[in-house]
Amino acid sequence: MRKISYFMLMAVLLFSACKESYKKGDEGLEYMIIKDGKGEKVKYGNYMELHIGQYYSTGKTDSLISDSRTGIPAFEMLDSVRTPMAYYKVLSQLRKGDSLVIRVLADSVFKKNPESWPPFIKKGHMLITTVKMLNFFETRDQADSARKAQIAIAEKKQAVKDALTIKEDEKTLNAYFAKNNIKAVKAPKGTYVEIIQPGAGSN
């Protein structure tokens, strides 16, 4: 299967959304499915493994609100109790590998609960959700195993990222020490120490 970066995927999805017409859903929801998947559609009671991105669109600019790709995929059961019916009807059309763009006016989202309306979101603007159906499972145990595997992958990525950050920080500190003629040494726990005047007593 062809691999594509997240940002390129987003560009493809949003560009396609501009070119293609959205289908009408319930409660003001509009959606478009990019069918890349094969096989059966997700079924009622399945556990979905999803990458989800949420955006706020003014019509001129799109601002990222949240993105599961910075952590691990979301794992959600597809049913008509936990999933709002308007979204259930759309999600139940997806196959493994499919992508989905959902848009809805902020007015529709917060109509029933105006007290929860964030001040930065304005009337007439859109909330956009992108969904990638990575996989789905019949049992909770299968979904839990997949979640644990994703957590392990995320921890490895974070460890590599942390090591690179430490390396860059040490480079910056050493450059600062050299520029300012600071004779600092690194303590066992990573703290840099400069001894201004050595003591005469025992350790």
C-alpha cells in the first residue's frame, strides 16, 4: 500500500474536499469519504482504531485543534449509544483504509449547549474533522492488544526524540560555556556545575 505523510494526506483531503461535493448528513453535518480501503465495512459493536484530526476553519485559514498522530490512535467502539447518531451513520460506511472529512457549522455544534461555546470559535465558521480508519476489531481484547502495541511504538519514538533534544541542549550549553569561559563539568545526574573556589576540607 502506498505510504503518504500526514501533512500530504491532509492537503489531499482538504483539496479533494474543495473539488468534490459533500454529502448531507444529519444535524447539519456534511461529509466526504475518500475510499482507499477494501473488504467489509466496520460493523456495529466493532472497536475502531482511528487517527483523528480536528480543525477550526474560518473559510480563509484552518487552525489545528488536536491531532492523534502526535500520540497514539484513538480506539472507539462503534455503536449508537456512545456515538452520536449523525456520526454513527457516517462512520458505519467506512472500510479499513478509508479516509473521511466531516464538516459542520459551529452554530450547529453548540446550538443545544451554547454555554459550552468557546470564545475563539465564531458563528458561521466551520469545525472540520478528518478520520483515517486504520483498523477495526471484533473484541475488546483485540483492541487492547493493538492499543498496547501503539503505546510501545509511541514510547520508542519519544525516547528517540528525547535523546535528540538532550544532545541539542548539551551542544547549546557547551557553546555557551565556551563563549563565556565557564569551566563547568557534568554531574552524574546531568547537572552542569562550575566550582568557583574549591574548598579545603575532605569530601
